[in-house]
Amino acid sequence: MSDKTITVIVTVLLALGVGFYFFNMFYAAWRIFCETLMRKSKDHWARKLPADVEPMQAEMYRQGSLWQKEHKGFKQDVHIVNEGLNLYGEYYDMGFDRAVMVLSGRTESLIYGYYFAIPYARAGFNVLLVDPRGHGLSDGKYNTTGFDESRDALAWVRFLNAEHGVETVVFHGICIGAAAGMYALTSEECPDCVKGMVTEGMFATFAYSMKNHFIEKKRNFPTLLFFTDFWFKHYTTHSMKKGPIHCIDKLNVPLLMLQSKKDKYSTPDNAARLFEKCGSANKRIVYFDEGGHSMLRITDTERYDGAIKEFLNEYFGGSRDIQK
């Protein structure tokens, strides 16, 4: 066998190996996208306790469920249509002239929001909890990491204002919900009645958060991330490389960021970047020594609720300390 033949064979084998590798990455990224951001059926991301819930999260759901049962007399089932999608929620109208809208994260229906409603109800806020598109009872197939969800949030705000006369709305956003709130607040279409926002575990970009997931699982993140973003663009028209870091400079309402020093996905240095770039003249960040991603309140409830109460006192006419 000549040297030329050997060279051709080696080249072909290398090309096949490289091609097989990239095809594997391409397919793996599609599977990751489908498992992470695509809803399979109405039973997926439904209004029920997830099967794989962690013990600490289970306790959050339990406490939230207790709050909901105590307040079911205030509940109104609500519904809007936005961009052709039926969206559903629960509005707890306790007779106040202001409301919090809880924006949950990926995989989380409105029942997750019960737990985060507690400090706001105590402070004299009505509570709007919604099933994000693709979750709970709401229509939709994809989680777009806050992009399309932000337009739904604006539609819900218009509903609160028009149907319930609410003139002051505060967003409480967790992870992807925080991103959705940030996109909504910095949109030119945002109503003036949205007066402020509290975030927990907000990421700079979803690509940043996903990269940290890949590193934790010891996956080849540069290639996988590239192809996962390809599929994300294909199905949603958005890019994971865009995020709150690209619009937070436009924010002009008060912002409270709640951040764990042990969050492995939306890390403290990520939060510092967002805080530094934030355009609001009234911003603060509160760090917690303990607590995983989206699990701060259960770790230090007193300090978490205290930070929210202080924020509301300063910018929204004071906490009313109503035990509801």
C-alpha cells in the first residue's frame, strides 16, 4: 500500500470521526433542548408537585399550599388571550390598591408562586399568580427563557389595570421569571403602573446559566452550547446568548436583587455584573451566604422577607403589616 493511499485512508477516517462527533453533538443538543425547553403534553409542567422535586423544594410547595388554602376565599380564576394563546392564572384580591405579579421559572406552574406570595400579602399587596405559556393550564409549547413570556407579563399587567383598577404593580421574578420581568420592564410597551421589581437568581444570559449546568455535569459545553443555541433559535427565533445583561441598563424603576453566594448557575459574579450595569438610580443587592438556585427564602425566610419589606417600605408607601 502506497503512502498516498495510506494518507487518503487516514484523512477519510479522520473526516468520518469528526463528522460523527459533530453529528453526535448536534443530536445531543436537540435532545437537551427538547428535554429542557419543550413541553411534551398538558401533563408536562402541570399544576402539580414535580416528581423529581428536592426535599427543600417540597417544603416550599407545602408552605405555599398552606398559604393558598388559607386565602382561597380571596381567589379569582383569571384568563386572558395573548398572541393567540390562552393564558390562565389566579388573582388573590384582598382589597388593596396594589399587586405583586409572581413570575416563576422554567418547569414551574403558578402553584410554585404561592410560596413567594406570602411576604407581599403580609405587606398589603394583592397577588397575581400565572401559569407561564407552556405551563399549567396555559397554551404554548416552548419555554423561551423569558423573551416571549415578557409579552405575556405585559398583557397580564394591562388586565390588572383595566379589569381590577390596579395602579401599582411590582414583579417578583425567579430565574427565567426574573429575565421575563426585566425584558417587560425595559420594553417601550411597559405600562407606567409597573413600579418596581424583585429578582432572585437572575442570569445575565441563559447561555451563561446553561454553561454552568454543562460544567457541573462534565459535558463538552462549548460545542453543546453552540448547537443547543442553534436549536433554540430554530424553534423560538431567540438566542440564548442574549439576556438581561443586554437591557438592564434601560431599567428606570427600583430594583431589589436577592442573590445566593452558593448559586452555581446564576453565580455571584454574574449578579455583580448585572447590578453594576443596571441603569436604575434606586437599586440594591442583598447577598445570602446559604441557599441553592431559587431556594433562598426557605434557607433564610426572616432575612428574605425582611429585605422585601424594607424595599416595599422605601419605594411603595410602606408595608402595611397585614397578616394575610
